[in-house]
Amino acid sequence: MDNLFSLEGKVALVTGASYGIGFAIASAFAKAGAKIAFNDLSPEKNKMGVEAYKKLGIDAKGYVCDVTKEEQVKEMIDDIIKTYGHLDILVNNAGIIKRIPMTDMSDSDFRQVIDVDLVAPFIVSKAVIPHMIKLGHGKIINICSMMSELGRETVSAYAAAKGGLKMLTRNICSEYGEYNIQCNGIGPGYIATPQTAPLREKQADGSMHPFDSFIRAKTPANRWGNPEDLAGPAVFLASDASNFVNGHILYVDGGILAYIGKQPK
Ligand code: NAP
Ligand code: GCO
């Protein structure tokens, strides 16, 4: 059984992984035996990321690369392949959110979210798929969201992008499944990371942000997720254990999508 989930001999690129969900996924891959490359935007955070991996005994190669820029992505992928000889696993994790009511949102803000959360996974996947075809195998994991299924106030661009990413996932599966490439998504619930920090901020009177009790009430597990909650599902989707799982979105949400909500007392 152990071997089924092993990533020994594999090389993985996790985008946007100097902290947060990407960091937890990449660390889990390394524990399962993979070599790790990651990138983000800021050189400072990238350096901190390399140090954070080192503290866990992981020798991760960090790239400063904007995933919305095709040339930069191509250079990074070429360098990873040159360094390690192959690239077996891609996790499209880098993402942003802008919480702005739709009628107040500029088209440039809307486009920026679509660019990072939807166009970039297209760009990075497009850069690795020809290599994976040559290799004869490949795993692509797209980090989707509750907003791949649900809407909510202020997140129109994010929901449009993450809904689109769900369908890009199914399309990559449809188009390249015959080359032994599996493309699946993970849809995290509400996870405690810098992205959701504004929703968990303490109020001036010391109480929790009202969003905290809203999310707990919506989540049968009655808690926020931790980045580590994504580790097992990601290793599963990156390993041979999932070789006939394709085009699937695995929601890791403490039960949010299964739940109609608490009945009033
Ligand atoms: P986070 O804490 O905000 O981290 C996002 C990462 O993406 C950072 O490393 C950031 O790098 C990187 N990034 C952003 N734009 C980039 C670009 N253009 N090029 C390269 N890197 C870029 O986010 P998170 O909460 O860990 O979320 C990770 C993914 O999961 C995102 O796709 C998010 O939408 C999704 N997700 C999050 C939750 C949640 O509750 N937290 C739930 C569902 C889905 P810099 O630091 O250098 O900017
Ligand atoms: C929000 C949140 C979400 C989550 C996540 C849920 O403002 O509603 O930031 O969108 O981060 O993607 O799965």
C-alpha cells in the first residue's frame, strides 16, 4: 500500500508555494519522496520560502516567476527540466482574490483575477503538457474553490475564474487523458491562510470577525481548514493511487457542499 502513494523519483512544480496551501502541498510531496520546485512573485517571500522548506529538511528550488507571463513560465519550466531531467507533477496553486461588490468593480480588477486564477493555469499547463506527453505520464492538479460551485457577495471575478478552472480541469482531462495525463482539481473549503486573514481578523472589541461564526455554521466540521488538511488529498492525486481518476474535483471542505445549514432553534 505504501508504494501506491509514493512520489519517490518524481519532480513536482507547485506554483505560489512559499507559504499557505501551496507550501503545505509541496511539503507533503517532499515527504512522499518528490523533488520540489516552486515559484512566487516576490523575491523576499521566495527566499523565505526556501528557508522554510530547509527547516523541514526539504531542498526546494525557488523561482521568482509571474505565472501570468508566458515567457517567464517557459523559462522556469525549461530550467526545471534541465535541472532535474523531468517534471512529473504540476499543481496550479498560485491565486489571488479581490473582494469588491460587482457593480463597484473595475474591469481591470476583474481581468486581473481572471488572469491569475484562470489564464495562468492555462499558461503553465500548456507549457508542461508537451513534456508530459513525451514522458508518457503526468499529473496536473488545479486548486479550485467552494466558488467553483457557489456564489457569494463581492467575489464575482474569483467565482468566475474558479468555475472556469473547474471546466479547464475537465477539458485538460478530455484532451490529454489518452496520453496518461491525469488532470484533477482540489476544491478547498475555508482555509486559514493569508488569503482569508481579513475574514478572520479580531474586531476592536476583541471578538472574532462575524465571518468566522458564519463559516463555522456553514461547515459540518465546525472549524476552518488548515493548509495541512490538503496534504493527503494532494498526495493521492499526484500518486499512482489515482491513475484512473481523471477530470474529478475533490472538495476538501469539512462538508460545506453537502450541508443545507443549521436549522433554526
Ligand atoms: P495565499 O496565502 O494568498 O498565497 C497565494 C500564493 O500565490 C502566494 O505564494 C503568492 O505569491 C502566489 N501568487 C499570487 N499571484 C501570483 C502570480 N501572478 N505569479 C506567481 N505567484 C503568484 O493563498 P492560499 O490561501 O494559500 O491559496 C492558494 C490557492 O488556493 C489559491 O489559488 C486560492 O485561490 C486557493 N484557495 C484558497 C482557499 C482558502 O480558504 N485560503 C480556499 C480555496 C481555494 P506572493 O506572495 O509572492 O505574492
Ligand atoms: C471568500 C474566500 C473564499 C475562499 C475559498 C473558498 O472571500 O469567500 O476568500 O473564496 O478563499 O476559495 O473555497
